[in-house]
Amino acid sequence: MRNTRRTLVASAAALAALAALALPFTAHAQTAPKLKVGLMLPYTGTFAALGTAIENGFRLHVAEQGGKLGGREVEYFKVDDESDPSKATDNVNKLIKRDSVDVLVGTVHSGVAMAMAKVAKDTGTLLVVPNAGAGAVTGAMCAPNIFRSSFSNWQPGYAMGEVVAKRGHKKVVTITWKYAAGDESVQGFKEALEKGGGQVVKELSLPFPNVEFQALLTEIAAAKPDAVYTFFAGGGAVKFVKDYAAAGLKKNIPLYGPGFLTDGTLEAQGDAADGLFTTLHYADSLNLPRDNAFRLAYAKTYKLQPDVYAVQGYDAAQMLAAGLAAVKGDVGKKAELASAIEKAKIDSPRGPFTLSKAHNPVQDFYLRQVVGKENKMVGVASKALADPGRGCRM
């Protein structure tokens, strides 16, 4: 009996000692520092809705992980970039120097994203670009700590070039705003069209954000091409599609473009957009189980239907989650973190994708057709299309 009591007392003492040892670890686990995520997005102006959709998508994935990435609770810091490249460096430095963020997420405007990429490269801060398609971000400015969850301007253009060539259109006119996104989109289109035996017979452009299209539409009518390829977005896309139809060109000269021509613009374009074909890495009717679940969760959470921008925000969080899981939330392990994101296969609502050596998504581009108020998927225009990452030395 005495021995039993002595054993029990010894056991209790041992357990108490173990509990005392465990306490510091438990306390430490509970006070793990929060992961500081800096969102630099447009919250005012033309692109405000896009910035909100990206943030919504990002937050949705984090919420699905219990509010944590890599086991660390996420704390958000926000800056409105106003889509103004001249303010970009100051704005990104607010997040890095003032708020000491661990990760940067941004942005929509390519000029702002280029400034963000430069600062990220100089400071070694992890950056995920959830929209801006500027080729240089994953081209000449590429870096181990810079990733993109969206597309390069070249990609949807190239995919449409393949489609137009396969449809037997030999002589094509291009028309766009004279700025980086338009130039890079046309470059991708031209590359694929020529490879498929077609030719760009005339490249038309006008200064951004000019929407006086009449003189250029007259030039198109006189040139009598087999087809027209265009890059416009937002209000410019609305006016161009309506003016093209009103000029009577739509009946005889098919109009093609990347998805931005008809994304978020169909309501305003009305009947003028009916039947238009575009290429993009997302569509309204993919009917993939992953996409259906995402669309339902997004609609329940935000009382809105998601768009391509919401998907890109969601996948920015998925990419970060993959990297942070591999390093158990330790952002100091930069090489291991970057390597884990590089190797990840992202189970996206758009369909699974991987990343190229330059850190741009290698993804399917869908051929979509405007039916009513939807960009319906009618096929895959280009399977697992990788941006060439020209100029990237990494």
C-alpha cells in the first residue's frame, strides 16, 4: 500500500514537472506573431471594383483556412494605390517601412505594379501580383521573391492569335490604345497569328484613354481585313464595341479580343457584344467542381458573383498558403518559401495551374462567346500556355 502511494506521489510530481515544462511552449504557440499582409490595391477611381474583388477573393481563402496562413493569424494593412504610378513608390514604402509587412499583394495597374516590383526586388519583400499583366514583372524585372497569380498581357493575345489563325483569317487589322498593355497584347496575338500563317496588315492605335474611334473605324472599313483584333478595357471597351457595331463592321468583319473586352462590360455594351469571341483564363460557365464551390462560397460571403479578379485574389492567397505551409510560417526562410511556391500546383477555380521559371501562371486559356449577359466557355483556346518570360535572368 505504502509503495503504491509512493508511486502515485512520484507520478503526480513527474506529471506536474512535465506540465511546467510544457507551459512556455503553449504560451509561445498562442503568441506567435501575426503574419502582416500588405494589400496595395485601387480602392478609388476606375479600377476600384477590381481592387475590391481581389481583396474579397484573398480574404475568402484565408477565412477558409481559419484566418491563418502557415499557422499564423493574418493581419491586413491597406493602401489605396489610386492607380497612380507617380505615388507608387511612396505607397509601397508605407507598407514596408511604416507597417513592416511580411508580404505584399498588388496590384491592378501595370505602371504601379512595376514600381512595386522594383521596391520588392530591392528590399527582398515577397510580392504576389494579383492582376497587372506587364511583361516586365515576370520578364526583365523577375526575381525569386516576385510572383504573379494572374496572367501576362502576352498570354490571352497569343491564345487568340492561335484561334484566329485556325479559323483561316489571313489578313487582320489590330487596334488598341498606345500603351504597354495594348502593345504587349498585340505582340502576343501577332506572334501566334504569323506562326499559323496569318498576317497583321495594319496596326492602328490611339493615345490612352482617348475613345474617338471614328477615323480608325473608317480605316478598317477601307482595309477590308478578314478580321480585327482589339485590346480595350472598361469604358473604352464599351464604347469601341458599340461604335464597331454601329459602323456596320460587325456584320462583315469578325471582331476578336482578350477577355477584358467583355468582362464587366456586357451590361453596358448590350446587343453590340452578342456573339463576340474572347480569350481568357476564366469564364462564366466552367462548371468545374472547384469553381462551383468557389462561386457558391463567394456569393454567400459577399452577396456578389465572383469574376476573374476575385479568382486571381483567391489564388494569390493559395500561392502564399502553399509557400508558408512549407516553412511553417517562417517568412525568414526566403529561399525555401520561394521554392515551395515555385513547385506548387494550385487547385484554382480557373482549373489547376503551375508556375513558370519566371513565376507566371502556366494555365489554360478558354475561348469564350458572349451569350446574353455571360462570357460562356466554348472550348480551350490554348492548353497550359506559358509566357516566354523574355529578359528574365534568374
